[in-house]
Amino acid sequence: DTAVSQTPKYLVTQMGNDKSIKCEQNLGHDTMYWYKQDSKKFLKIMFSYNNKELIINETVPNRFSPKSPDKAHLNLHINSLELGDSAVYFCASSQTDNSPLHFGNGTRLTVT
Amino acid sequence: AQSVTQPDIHITVSEGASLELRCNYSYGATPYLFWYVQSPGQGLQLLLKYFSGDTLVQGIKGFEAEFKRSQSSFNLRKPSVHWSDAAEYFCAVGARNQAGTALIFGKGTTLSVSS
């Protein structure tokens, strides 16, 4: 059973489009995250939600909007995509905000 | 500000040789420390973690790490490397601020294993 699953695995789209990435965890964790991994493999947190409440919102353009319909889901919607948004986006979850993170396999977003 | 430094961008080790990956952190309080491994096209898998107690922690796949507060280090070691260990390795610190806690990652070390 997949613990943290993201869809789609690959996403290729043109500049200016709007796209969403979905994430679901079946671990019963209270906290979920979105991380961005750039072309140099540097991982940086974007958002953190605890039980559907936004906890961390790093310096991310407001074109990025996370949505958590319930504590098992944290989706990421991106408006007006730009070339610089190309990256791998990882969803993760943890039992508490100090527990180890469980990562999904990532979504590789390519903006052309 | 909290930060994690992995001084080695790329390391090549012969199969069967020992391995040490370096990690230094900057954090004002007692840190929560982690090592993750990322295989190509995959997500990150937790190798081991340090929260408190014994400063030498054992992880999966034969890895261990030692927390040294005086050196602000949390180096990862393995006595005998296997070809399947070739991957990207990330050190991370759990950093708490007013907004919550986030993992701050180092920039990673790429491990290549030669036969």
C-alpha cells in the first residue's frame, strides 16, 4: 500500500496554464507538506498543514495555493505557470511536526 | 537562522569500502536531525533520525550516524558500501519557529559507487 501518493507523476504544460497536483496519505498523519526540489536537487519547504490548517507558508508566489479538504489530502494548485516553476514537487506527511517525514514519489513539472 | 551544510557535493567510493558523509548544522536549540536517501526518480526515504539520548544512532541498510554537539555535526557512516547505495543523500534538521516546524535540508551529497 502506498503511504503518500501524488498524482500525476509527470506534468508537462505551457506557460500561463493553471494546473493542480494531488496528494493523499493513508498513514493517519496530522501534518502534510509540500516541498519543491529544484534542478540542483535543493529541497525547500513551501507549505505545511496541520489537520487542515495552514501552519507554514514560506516565501512562495501567491500563484501557488494549497488546499486541504481533509487531513488526508493536500492538493497544490498553481496559476499562470512560469518557466521557473519547473521542478519536482514532493508531498510529505508526518505524525507530528517533529516526526520524520514520509515522502511521496514526487511530481515532475515541466513548463514549456 | 537554521541551516544545514553538506560540504561534499559528490563522493565516489569503491564497493566494499567504508563511507562517511559529512553534515553540519546551525540551530540554537537541541536539534532534531535526520538523514534521507533519494534514489533516481524516487521520493526520499528516511535512513535514521536523532531526537535525544544515545548520540550514535542506527538506521536502515546498515547506516549509522553520530551526533556531536561540540562540532555541530551529524555525519553518516557505513562500514562497507554496496553498489545499490549509489544515490543522493540529504541531511536535515527539524527547525521550529513561530509558524511551526519544518525540515531544513542540506543541498545533498551524490554518492557514486565504483566496482
